[in-house]
Amino acid sequence: MNLVDVKNVSFAYSENNFVLQNISFSLQKGSVAIIGQNGSGKTTLVKLLKGLLKPKVGDVFIKGINTKDTTAAKLAKTVGLVFQNPNDQIFKNKVLDEVMFGPLNIGQSVDEARENALRALEIVSLTEKSQENPYDLSLSERKLISIASILSMNTDIVIFDEPTIAQDCWGKTRVKDIVRLLVSAGKLVITITHDMDFVGECFERVIVLNKGKLLLDGSAKDVFSQEDVLSAAYLEPPYITQLCHQLHYDEVFLSPESFISYYESHRQKKETNDAKH
């Protein structure tokens, strides 16, 4: 059974003004990035996956359950959403209480919630801040607290809304590590983001929305190889992909590490062949 099935979904906030039109796809465990310009329908789609909105046409199924037949509160055990702005999510005056709120709200015992919250704070490297007021911390740290609040709930599906915004280099590295950790644990990780470098480095599959329609859906390498199609949606591949294309490499590289590995491998082969001759 798929974790997510979106079947012929259309949605309008007002009569006949559709912001999503006939969207269909299925998701299993792994990492998926949903990209597109502002107004393309990304946030609306995520709200449909979370059950905060219901389709006007079509259906959204989460682990086989039609979102029209349940509530966002019940789906909270399965789908966790990390908001773009942590200030919209955080409301407790102690970090540990904030991270424990989600687990308690879905029925975990106090001891279980505390254990899961402390583990989540360890993952985001904020254990030493557990007794502090979240609003005494930096915006980057508050973003990590909001991530920990969802990690502590141990949901099968984790959705990140622009997770690298307001993050410094260390924070971005931490977020990337968290995405990889969740994927290795068998979760479905979804992000909506404008950070194409982040997508290229961390996400296996990419869904491109343009003016409410599904423009592309495939592996990150396949999607980012279609520069002309992306350009029509006012999107660009990761910087390393663009650079290597300008250097006339046929291979599509999604991260500096992948290019360095490729370059070193071919350099060593060339040196070996030269030595033989």
C-alpha cells in the first residue's frame, strides 16, 4: 500500500478559480521534493496531504484512508508538518515542553513523550537548550526546535516547508542530515522548497508544479536534466548542475560531492591508462 495516493485532485479557494488542476501521483517511503514558483500550488498541495484542506475534485489517500473521511487531528499520527515559520508553530515557554506537546497530543504517555522529545532534541543538537525559552534562541535554533517537535511524534510521513530558510551553514547541514536519517529509517520525507541545491543533494524524486498543474515528476537527475522545461516554469537546476553543463559534461551532477567523485574516478583511470602506455 502506498503511503500517499493523490488521484485526479483539483482545488479552488473560490468558485471556479482552481489553484490545483487534475493532480495525480503516488508516494512510498523515500524523499520527494515539490518545487515550483510562488503561486504554483505547492503549499495548497501540502495542506491537502495534511488534511487541512479537502479536494474539490478527486481524492487524497493517506495510508489508504481518504482525507475526506477523517480529520487533520487524526492524521497527525501519520503526517507531521514542519511549518516554514517556526514562530507560527511554537507556543510553549520551555523547549522541552514544546517538543513534548505533539507526542502528548497524539496519545503518548508522559514518559514516552519525554523520551522521544529528548531523542529528537539530540538529533537536532539542542539537548542543552531543553530548559530554555524558545524565544530566547535564534531563528535558526527555533526552526530546529519545530523540526524536533515533529520528529518526536515519529510519524510515517514528515513534510518540511522551506526547511533551509533562515539556516546558516551549520543549520543547513543539520537539516540535510535529518532528512537522510529519516529516509534511512523508512520514512516518507516531503519538502516544498526554492532551494535547488538542497533538493539536488537530498531528494531522490522531484515533482514540479507550474500554474497549478503537474509539469514534471521523476528522479532528481531526470528532472534537472530538462533545463528547457524547468526554464518555462522559471526554475533552475542546482548550481553544480548548471556549472557542469557549461563545462560540457554530459553527466548530470546534483551535488559537488558527486562531481568530485566522478572527476577523481576518471582522473585515476586516465593516469592508469597513461602509465600502461
